[in-house]
Amino acid sequence: MPKKVAISKATLVQTARFASLLLDFTFKRVFTTEECKYLLISLIEAFLQGYLQAKIVDVELLPNEKINKTRKQRSAVFDLHCKDSDGNRFIIEVQISKQDHFIGRLLFYISQTISGLAKKGKKYNFDYPRIYSLSFLNFEPEPDEKNRKVIEHIGLANLERSRKRYPHIHVALVMLTRFRKKLEQCKTTRDLWLYLFKNLHKLRQIPPQFKSGHWKEVFDVAEISNFNERELRDYEANMKYSSDYENTIEYAKKEGLEKGVLKGEKEGEKKGVLKGLLKAAKNMLKDGISPARVARITQLPKEQIMALRY
């Protein structure tokens, strides 16, 4: 097996001064500490403004209610759960790569949150608080050249009476790929958050727009030189899994598209992606990477990986 080489803090700092908000490690570091709760409140209010019942005074972080995910899966989707002082629930997630049945998956996790509100052994009157789902997507869930809105709001409505709406569930989708503003064009808190999601890891200095208010705390928390040894290891691991994920998917897509074009079939891409993943897995095994790790990176069943060794 190839020898594991640790990356020094100096090397990481040379590569980037600030860690990306599109990493699970940085996202949790910025938004899930008691000291930085005001940053989480700022984020929620910036993107759900106009849909909240009242100004958020305080939030309480909750245990993650989703099904446990592997470290590999957390490179693609990561999230946090919280509630405000009125009991309203918020599910905030970042999704890096497109997944099948995205809206269905979103509704499934919202349903889990709702069912978790029912107290066992007690009569439930279904008067549960509002559920807000705020998703930051680094892809186009449904490519639409005519619709270039960065944020889309989805809710429950009467299809025959469009003005009749039900406030129980509110879904906000933030398409990061549609945000193209330069820093000097960012005039609102929402714009500045979007700019950081897209560009924090590219910055070498703190721009004047971020030197006041709560913004400076974001940069302090995300600055790689401020990480201790354990945090640096976690960041390095997060970077590695994210890179492995992106490289594997890109390789698989390339293989799949080539096969799909040659065959001219609708299923060409899907079949080719699988073939690409299997080929990538076989090459990784040849390079001495363990079957368990190959399974984590490709998300293929371990039995299938083991069979490739023969």
C-alpha cells in the first residue's frame, strides 16, 4: 500500500489562505459553534427573509436527524439542524454534486424531521412548527436556460387556488452556479454570503467589504493558519475525500459519455458511468489501495470491489 504522506500547514497555507465553505469541515466550523451562532442566524435570515414568522433572536443546534453517512458521502452532502426560540426547525445543507431524485430525497429528510417531532406515547395533534429547508447546491437540479434566479422558493399550495398557501413546509434552493456577481456588485448580506460560498478559498487577503461586523469572524474561523494539529488533519482528510470524489465522478462521467455517444442509447451514460467506476476501482486496486477505501471512494458494494481482484 502506498505510504500516507501528511501535508504540512505551510504547504496548505501556500495553496490557500482560507478553507472553502463547500467543505463539511469548514461549514461546521463556521456555523455550528455557540460562539458563532450569530453567523448561522445571519445566513438563515439572508436567504429566508420575507418567509420567516419573525426576526430570529436565538437558535439551538440539534443532533443530525438524517441517516448516518460515510465520510465519502459527507464530501458530497453535509448538513446541520437547528431550531429557533419559537420552535421552528431549520435543515441547512450543502450539496456538491447532483444526485438522482433530489427533490424526493429532500422531502424524505423533511418527513423524518416532522416524524421526529411526535412524542412517543403521547397524543399528537399535528400542530407542529414550521419546517424550513435551505439547500446550497453547487449544480443545476433542473437545468433551465430561461430561469436564472439564484434562489427558488418551494412550498405547499392549492393547485386550483394559487393564492391559497400552507406555511408548514418551506424549501429554499440556492443555486450557487447561477451566482456570477463580482465583489463590487455585492450590495446585500445575501450577496456577500453567496460570494463567500463561491470564493472564500480563492482569497489571499480580506476584502474591505468583509472587515467589519460579523464577517471578520468568518475569515478568522476559516483561516488555515489558525487550525490546531487535529483540525488540520480533519481539514486535510476532508480535502482529500472531496478531491477523490470529484476525480472519480469526473472519470466515470467521461467514460460514460464516451460509451453513450458511441452507442447512441439513452442509457449509455448511466451504463458507462458504472463501467467507468469499475475501471477506476480496478486501477486503484492495482495501485495498492485497499478494497475498503476503494468502496468508500466509488460507493460500489465491497463485494463487487473484492470480485475485481480476481
